[in-house]
Amino acid sequence: MTDHHLPQVKLDDLKIGMYVILPLSWHEHPFLKSHFVIQSEGEIWKLRELGLKTVQVDAAKSRRPETPAPLQPKKSPEKRVETTELITTIRDRSLTPENKSRIVKQHSVAMMKDLLENPTAQNIKEVQKGISEIVQLILNDDSTLHYLLNITSHDFYTYTHSVSVGVLGVSLAKILFKNSDAHDLQALGVGFFLHDIGKVNIDPSIITKPGKLTPDEMNEMRRHPSQGFKILHEAKQLTDESRTIVLQHHERFDGGGYPKGLRDQEIHIYGRICSIADVYDALTSDRPYRQKMLPFTALKIMREEMIHHFQRDLFEKFIMMFRAP
Ligand SMILES: [Fe+2]
């Protein structure tokens, strides 16, 4: 029901109060209707996740600019993470695998965004409930997982990256440990999803800097694994193994990583898994200085130019995840 006379607005230029008309039918997006007034930043964010370049905006039906939405503090200390919608979606048997994967991804990213804005112990606890359901989904629903693994991100925000690495990490752990009782995949999943939580303690201008970091900025950035470990230790919510993932996800198999320059088996297997997922998602996401790579290209570069960063046989199993079912 789009009207060709209405202007197209870029996703980055959307504002609260605009009346948008989506060129999609109701089952292709997570909103109640295909045309509505944007009420929150969260909705703008969900619109971005649909992968559209522009949407139509009807100025006549938009809220007038002179009556702006009431100011809401961006970081409210009381803001609680919500996982109900995520869990309801995961348990919804009427959704097709493709739609389920898309909506689960959206809710998961929203959950991680809220957590990273308010990384309280209470919120970490709540997020674990959501992650636990996602882990169950990955373990039990191969068709949804197939789509979930093949959604790549348009933007490289810490929260979208967290979800992608979470899904990739759990999927690889599933392949490696599916016949073993020795691994707690729920706890592992929490570690993968929260691997970058330490970035909340790093200067945001460094996190979002579009160009190359200076040596000083790089040193600051490299604090995030130990900062993450500290946050989780203080929140007293995770297992030692989950925290190890956070601490070791930038270690490299050849000893060239950080913070400790561990090598080989000195790096916990969970840390070795996370580093593969982390690099793959970074390569397949758009960055300010380069476009995202196709999965095939990213895997090829990882194999041909970066293989010494990883444990080779783990990487070979990682590649197998992307084969058609
Ligand atoms: Fe990281």
C-alpha cells in the first residue's frame, strides 16, 4: 500500500514521530502494522534491522516537529532488560524458520543493546534467561539455525556483533560438544553473547571511531577483555568458564593476541572458539572504512591469511556450519 508521491527517507534519517509506510507485508516485519508513527529509538533500530535502504514517510500523518516527543534520558539506571518477547518468539510454533530467525535476531539485538546501556547485575541475570532459550533453539531447531547463521549485519554495533558471535559460538560448540556431557552450553552461550561487555568501560569515541586507532587508543581498546572479566566477576552471575571466554577472546593461537599473548592450548578451548566467531563476524559486517565481505570471502581470507590466529581443526569445523543443510 505504498504511495509513490511520498518521499523516501534513509534509515539513518528516521526520527521519532515520523509516519512510516513499510513496503513489506505484515509477516515480513515485527511490527503490528505496516504503517505507523515511530514511537521510540527502539523502533527505529528495528526498522534498520529490516535491511531496507529507505522507507516512505507521510509528513501529513507524522507528529509535528514543533511538538517533539517527551525527552527521555538515554541511560536510565532503572531500565530493565526485557526478554519476554524474545522468549515468546522462540517458543512460537506458528512462525516459519526464516521469520523466526529474523525476529529472534531483532529481539536478541534489542536485548543486548539494553544490557550494554545498563550492564547491571539484575540485567545480566535477565539476559541469561533469554540466552538460555536461544541456546535451546540452536541445539534443537536446525532449520531456524540455518537462517540465523546466514543473517549478516549491516552495521557493526557492539550489540549486533554480540548476538552474531553468540549464535556462531554456540553453533560451533554444538558441533564440537554435542556428544559430550562435559560442557555446559548454557553457560558457554552467555560467555559468547557477553564477550564484548567490557567495551562499556572504554571511551565511546574510541569504540565508534571510523578510522584507524592511534597506539594510545589501541591500548585503551585492548582493555575491554579484562574490563569485561571484571564486570562479570563483580556481578557474580557467571561461571568461571563464561568469564574466561570474555577474557580470552582476543588471544591468538600463535601467541600474537591480547591481553596476555597466550598461545595454543594455553588459551581455553572456549576462548579459541570465540576468537574464530569474533573475527568472522567482524569481516562480514560493514565497517566505516570498508564494506562487508561475503561469507565465502571472509572464510577464504581467514584460511589463507589468518589461519595462524586460529586452531586449524576448529576453523575447519566452523566452515562446515555454513554448508547447505
Ligand atoms: Fe572484543
